[in-house]
Amino acid sequence: MSFTLHGIGVSGGIAIGRAHLVSHATLEVNHYVIPPHQIADESLRFDGAIRAVRAEFDGLQNEIPAGAPAEFAAFVNLHRMILDDSTLSVEPRRIIETEQCNAEWAVKVQTDALLAQFDAIEDSYLRERRNDVIQVVERILKALSGQPGYVPPPAIGAEQDLILIARDLSPADVVQFKRHQFASFITDVGGTTSHTAVVARSLDIPSIVALHRARELVRENEVVIVDGTHGVLIVDPDERVLAEYQQRRLAFGAARRKLSGLRDTRAVTRDGVAVALHANIELPDDVAQTLANGATGIGLFRSEFLFLNRRDLPDEDEQFEAYRKAAEAMNGLPVTIRTYDLGADKQTEDGAQHSVNPALGLRAIRLCLTEPQRFMSQLRALLRASHYGNISILIPMLASVSEIDQTLQMIARAKAGLDDEGIAYNRAVKIGGMIEVPAAALSLEVFLRKLDFISIGTNDLIQYTLAIDRADDAVSYLYDPLHPAILGLLSSIIKRADKAGVPVTMCGEMAGDVTLTRLLLGLGLRAFSMHAAHVPDVKQQVLEADASALRPLARSMLRTSDPLRLKVLLAKLNAA
Ligand code: PEP
Ligand code: MG
């Protein structure tokens, strides 16, 4: 019987194939009593399972395929850290001994306690790490049952036709997909910020998360259609639906091939306006994808990812190497590196602090200025790397003039220190600020006077202007880039920066949304930075646009506050 399920599409495109249900060890285990003379053996059995899982992680770490997204190594590290924590690797031994129970039960007791703690966490990013714990526990239970951690699918037809369906897939499992050619994978759990979603995007195959009951409702070998763009799963489609999606898949493939031909084409509108299309990256290895998609620079290197998923923090030298690597790989093209935007949903292992409203708390530059030593080592690393490429420094979440002044003073001190030590750096390195707090947008002139460039972070600008938590599903329906307040702010920022002769770019998700490219061009934006995979689509829009014709249409959108009329006007603008 045909039916449809809806989830969150995390990687676009259409896949048609046969369902393969990926099984994981279940967390439901039996309890049985171990006689006193067998307790020592049971403890040894537990230790053996922990050793086996460690060996699996070693194997994964050593065999990360070339070209695997940089996050993979970090994910394997995270899972290894969860395993090494005494809660899972030591405490169950004590339970086996004191409660005289089987190893599986001891692991389950510890897991339940751990998961209860996660359930109490309000922060959605940290809550999602609950799934990482489950994935590690599943590996331990599998090892206790004598099975390996990941079982490749049996040969039921060609791999290219397989759609993997799992309750959840760990990033460590997904890393192995690089060696396979599955058509798609879908999972029952996961949010847009889950690790699985992050790696899914890097794999660039259609995928959906948060389908809730797919693993239970779909049968092995059933024909399924995955529409990763719209987050739709169609199970057992009839002939007509199948034929339609086969057509759509062909059209999607053809459009992709055509777009990849644009890699070396300059992004210039029909009326000759040049537009900069840059990429957002998380780690230096992402540069390869940046260049492959034809981005002509890095508009946002989110440096805080160097600090995540690890116990120690990267020191000055390690950071210097990372920044230099990115700059050298870009070979003279601009590389804008943002100083670490930690806090809120991005906490280091040592920094997990629980403020009531983390997005309004010690985040980004606010945090940097409270820990001058750590901030100074990043500034020194950035300046040293600036000698090896075209690096600019970007400061996140500035809201007040004192923050700009303190930051500029710190940079001056970092420069003076390097001078004293005779270390080379680019003396003319440009310092920019993110405009992502409404206060900064409203008092822009002082930012324009003190900074060399600005970059509009629409993700946060929308969050803070409309007062909606960008990570909270319950209010996501209010997250509206077309809200008149947002359009008004964007237009005003771009106009005032142009007037002051200060370069302005946009690096929030709006910049990579093809339905908004023409509107932003019409508002006067000439520099966009986005996930590398979006560059070809946005370039296509730029090539087809007539910038001067878009201006009056964009202006008419600024004059209306009726949401329906705004949608109509946007459609008109996109058809112009
Ligand atoms: C933004 O806020 O738009 C932005 C680009 O920064 P981040 O998404 O990393 O907060
Ligand atoms: Mg931001």
C-alpha cells in the first residue's frame, strides 16, 4: 500500500530505490543474575567489549577516506570521548560486581541515568548529543553480543539503488558511506543541527531526518522515493507517481550537470554588474569543496568549529596552521575568518555554562572579551597566518562601540607583540564586523567609521529582531526573512554601507537561498557568502538577472507590509 511520510529534508535531490533497513542493537536488554564465581569473567567480558569498541574507533580514525568531510574525524573523536568517560567504560564494572548482574544490564543502568540527564537539558544542540550517547551504547551492546559495530548491507541489488533507513545513524557509520554509493539515507530522529544532518549535507546525496516512524513502517526491499529537497518519503508508489519522480530525478540531474559547467563562469548580471559569490566553511579541509563549486573566496570561516568536540583547546600554533592552510589553499583569493563565535548552541567541552537565555548571554565577542588570553592567542594566530594569504578578520555579534574599541585595542596589542618578536604579518589586514544584532544595524554609522567592512549575519539578525530562538522548532514558523522589519533593516544596512564606501557582504542562510537572490540584488547587495553547494544555483540566478530592473521591484516590496502581497511581489521579481 502506498503512503507518504514527511520529515526534514537536509540534502536535496531525488532518489528512487529499494529500502534497506539498517539494524542496530536494541537498548532493551534482559537482566539476569551472575553467580559470584562468574563475576570476574563477566567483568572481563565487559572490558573486552569496551576494548573492541575502542578498536573500532581506532580503525575508523585510521581509515577516514580521502575527501571525507573534516567533521567526520571530529565526530569519531566525540564518540570516542563518550566511550572513554568513566560513566560507560568504568562504572558498569562496579555495577556488575555490586549488583551481580550481567554486563548488558549494567550498561543499560548507566545509559538510563545518562539519558535522563540529557532529557533535562533545554539547549537543543546539547540535547541532540543524546543520540551520540545512544549510538555509542549500541556499539557496546553489539560488541557484547559478539557482533561488529556496523554491518554493511547485504547484496540485495546494486548499492546505487539502496535507500538506507535507520532509526538513527551515527556519524561514524556515515563516514563509511564515502566508500559506498548508496542512493540515499533517511533516519527517524535528528534535527537540522544534528550531526547526521551536518554530514548528510557534505555527502551530497538526498537525505531526510526526523521521519519519526519510517524504520517501523517501511518494509525491507520495498520501493521508495526520497525527495530530499522537500523532506518527503513516498513508500510503494504507484506507476504514475514513480514515472513522475523518474522524470524529476532526470531533470534534477540534468540541471546539476548544467550548473557544474558554470564553475569558471564569472558571476555577472545581464547588465554587467559583477557579484562576489563566496563560501562559508567550518574547517580548512572544506576549501576543496569551495573551489570545486566555483566560489571565488571564503566569506565566512566559522573558526569556532576548531574548538568543538574536543577536550583540549587548539593553541596558537595549531590555530595558525589551520588558518594558514585555508589561506594557502585559496591561493590569494580572499579568506574571511571569523573569530570564535562560541557560547549559545556552540559550547566547548570546558565551557558548558547554563545561562537562562544562552543566545542572549556570553556569546561570541562578549565571551572573547571576558577571556583575553584565549582571544589573544587566536588574534596572534590569525595575524601570523595573514602573512601567507589574503586573510581578513571578522568579529561576530558586535552590539556596541565599546566592544569594537576593545577588540581593536586587542588587535593592536597582538600586532605590537608580534612586532617585538619580529614575526611577520600583514600590517594592512582588514577588520570587519558582523551585523547580526539589531542594535548594530540601527547604529551602523559608528561601525562603518571604525571597521573596514561589514558582513550581515541574517540568521542571528532575524533571530534577534523577531525575538525567536532560531534553534527552537516550536517558533520556527515565525522565522521569516520577508518580514517587513527584516527587509527594511537589510535595505538600510546596504544603503548606508554603500554611502560610506564600506564593503558589505551577507553570510547568513539568506545569501544561499535562490528564491531571494534577485531580491537581494534589487536591494543592492553585491557580495554573497553561502554553503559551497549553493554557489552554482545562486550564480545561475545572477547570470539571468538584470540588476537595474530589479531595483524598483525590490523597492515596491519595501513599501508593503502585507505578507501575501509580499509573496506575490517576490514571485513577480523572480519572474522578471
Ligand atoms: C548568521 O548569524 O547569519 C551567521 C552567519 O552566523 P552563524 O549562523 O554562525 O551564527
Ligand atoms: Mg551569527
